Amino acid sequence: MHIKPMAIPDVLLITPTVHQDERGFFMESFNQRQFDQALQGNIRFVQDNHSLSGLGVLRGLHYQINQPQGKLIRVLQGRIYDVMVDLRQHSATFKQWLGYELTAGSRQQLWIPPGFAHGFLALAESTETLYKTTSYYDPSSERCLDWNDQELAIEWPLAAPPVVSDKDKLGVPLAKAEFFNNDNFP
């Protein structure tokens, strides 16, 4: 398993070692010891989420203000353009976004630490994503940024207007968003 820091250093790209032969392939999709060594800490996952999205579906940008979630994301089928926005007020990368294309074929994963808004655009039909979270879903603390906020100016690879849920259409611009401070973290 190879773990590489991204342009926002707390975000990690994880590329597994894949053993492939005429039978198919085998890989470790998660190894707690290697993950803890890379993060120099102890991360505990409490929930797995699995989604299916059609081509052009945009989910997000979601975050939880009272129970921030770290997320380990991978694509099981299809491909996505995955976006994260740093909402940690005391971070050197506060209000910066990062986008990366994840594909089922690459088998790569992204680690997005607590304190980020997260979303993705499905770039293929029947795109399945699986992600682990470090805290349970709490609807009362859920927030959503406007995926098309002009201040963020995220460069989504759109071929047509995206399919967005009614709830995500209510996302707020960055100028009106709640941010994380040290009190939001355990």
C-alpha cells in the first residue's frame, strides 16, 4: 500500500498493492496499522456508506458541524470526480478545495480528515462508491455548501447540468457557511 499526501497535506491518496493473475485480483482495501502509521494517530471507523449514482449525479458538498466525519472513499464501479473543501478555521489551507478523479480500475482511495466538506460528481453510469466514516451520521448537525459557489470556483468536469437532490440545491455559499474551530474536534 502506498500512501501519498495531496496538495492539501492532510488529505491522503492511498494506492493499494494489487496482486493480479488469471483468476482475478486480490488487494488489502484497508489496513489499520498502515493507516495509523501514515496518520501518526489512531483513527477509528464506525460506519460504512455505499451509494449508487447515475452519470451526472452530483452529491454534496456535505459536512457535519458538531460531529465532523473523516472519510475514506473508494469507487467500486465507475468513476467520480471527488471534491473536498477545507473548512477548518485554523488550517493553513482554510477555504481551499481539492478535486481528484477516483476510478474503480485504479482502486485508489482518498482519506479526507474531519473538518472538510465533501462531494462528488459521477462520471459514469452505475457508479458505486463506498466510504468509511469516523463518526456516525447526525442529521441535526448536517450542513451543505453550494456545489456551484462562485467564491470556491470548483472546476467540476461537467458535460451537462448535474443532477442534484432537492436538499443539496439548498446548499449555502461559502460566505454564509459555518466553519470548524478547535471546539468542533474531540
